[in-house]
Amino acid sequence: MENRFSSNLLVMFFLPLLIQLCATSEYTRPSPRQLIFRAHNRSDSEPQQVHVSLAGNDYMRVSWITSDKHVKSIVEYGKSQGKYESSATGESSSYHYFFYSSGEIHHVKIGPLEPSTTYYYRCGGAGPEFSFRTPPSTFPIEFAVVGDLGQTEWTASTLEHVGLKDYDVFLLPGDLSYADSQQPLWDSFGRLVEPYASTRPWMVTEGNHEIESFPIIYPRGFKAYNARWLMPHQESGSKSNLYYSFDVAGTHIIMLGSYTDFDSDSDQYKWLQADLANVDRKKTPWVIVLLHAPWYNSNQAHRGEGESMRQAMEELLYKARVDVVFAGHVHAYERFTRVYDNNANSCGPVYITIGDGGNREGLAMK
């Protein structure tokens, strides 16, 4: 475990909050800002809401939406602008939610790709050119971590800060769009984040605002989330898009689902147990976990909501010597010392709450 404090891994926590170093003054954050709605301004056949994600070793998944249902799920890509030496085809689908009908949602897995390389790509055989940079294969690597992002003016400010950094992978521990069953807000969110999510891999897990269940009609929930934000669950042996893992540059990252079964008889528990058993700390000396509802929380907001999951799964993380656990849900920043079973423990993970990326509900101040 000599590498647990290695400076080779840098994680940036983005909060639209100024931390003042003067102990005699306080910072008062203004009230929540207004919702930003991004309208569709491209042709029906052109890609919109483009985002990329890691999809196994040396592969990326390109996802986008078209209003035209007949656009092919094809991505052309190459290392030079306008020159596409390779192409790949994928699949598309759509969904209905009450009176809402989504556009055609495309997912295409491309690769193998070289590390630390900029690729230029085009979706559906037409439309604008995009580019992304693949993560490095070895240290150093830099992550940006933002929870509870939303789509307000604060969100735009947070994303501007993120965009100024030369990070490698974006991590989001739940609560993406805050659509809350208003499906057009999913589309608006996809357009808002496209300038960032199309250039670096975005790896996300679900929060409570992604559930969108409705008795009898949509009892299982997560219909929009699963359709739009396909993550590499199959590549990591998971049966559900709500939890998965991936490796990147000496780091094993586990995305857990706070809102699906997690007790010792559940598929998620058994998958996590097997996933942790397969971690090779010589290849991935860092192990990081993300989930939505924090297991440790001194804020009055959402107190105790992650407790049952902690009781079920904490021992697995402790025995595997997980380094850091990031959570959202609570709209504040908090960092704990290394903890296990409610006590300071030098072998436990550091727990960090990073839950105020720009949501419409404001800060949890108590």
C-alpha cells in the first residue's frame, strides 16, 4: 500500500463555492440561480447531446441523440481533423415516458484506441466534427469530480471551471439532470454538457433524481438514465447499468448504486465482492469508490440515508483497503479522516462528500 499517498493521482473537487482562508470573515453564497434550458438548434439528422465514456481497456463509447429515427449508428474517427481512417457501428433505441417520446439514442463502441491521444470523430455520417482525448495508460492521471450537477447558472459556472483544467476523466456520483420525470430537461441537460462531455470521458452513477419511477406504469425507474447514459457494466461483469467498475491508468474505480438492492443476497453485493477480489494492486494501486448517498455525514441534510448500505457493504471496502469514497446527495463539501465502523481507522477509506455542483436546491447549510 505504499502508493496510497502517491502524488501521481490528482483529484479536483469542483464546488461553486469560494473557500476563504481568513478565519475572521465568512463567505455568503448567493441564493440558487435560475434553470438553464438549452433548446435544440441543429437539424433532425445531426447529432446532439454527444458524450463519450470509457468502455473497457482501450475502448470508448460515443453516445448521441438524433430527432431523425433513420440516422445510422455509425462513428467515423481518426487522429487528424477531417480524416477518418476508422469507423464502427453500434445500436440505437428510443423510449416513451407518458406523453414524451425520446429521439433516437445511439451508442457506438470504438477502438482499440491509443492512450493520451486526441481523436476526431463524426457521428451518424454527417454533421459537426468532435474530438476527445483518451486518458493516459500510466500515472500521472487527473480526475474531475462533481456531484449533483443539475442545469442552473451555477452548473454553467462549475462546468466553466472544469473546462479550464486539463483533466483526463470526469466522475459524477449521481444526480445529473434533475429532470425529475420532466423528460425535455434530460435533452436540455445533454445539450448543456455536450461541450465538455464530448471531449473527455464522463463516468456517472445514479442518484435519487434519476429514479423517475411511477407505480404500476414505471415501477422500476431509471428509464431515461439507463437509455441515455450507458456505462460499461457489461464490460465489468455487472448485470445492471446502475453499478459497474473500470480501470484507468493505475486506478480501479467502482461506481455503486445507492438506489438498487445492496444487501448480502443482492446481485450488486455479490458483484462487488467478486470485483474487489479481482483487483490487482500492483496494476491498480489506487481503488476509488463513488456512490450517491453518503455513508458518513455530519450535515443535517439526508442524515442516515446511506446507513443501511454502509452496514451492508462497508466491510467489503475495508477489507479491500479502498482508498477514497466519494458521495453526493448532501449539497455541501465534507471530508472525513480514514474511517471504519464509525471510528477513525488508519486502514479505512477517506470519505468525501462533494454534492453541490450546481443543483437548483441550493446549499445544505446546517
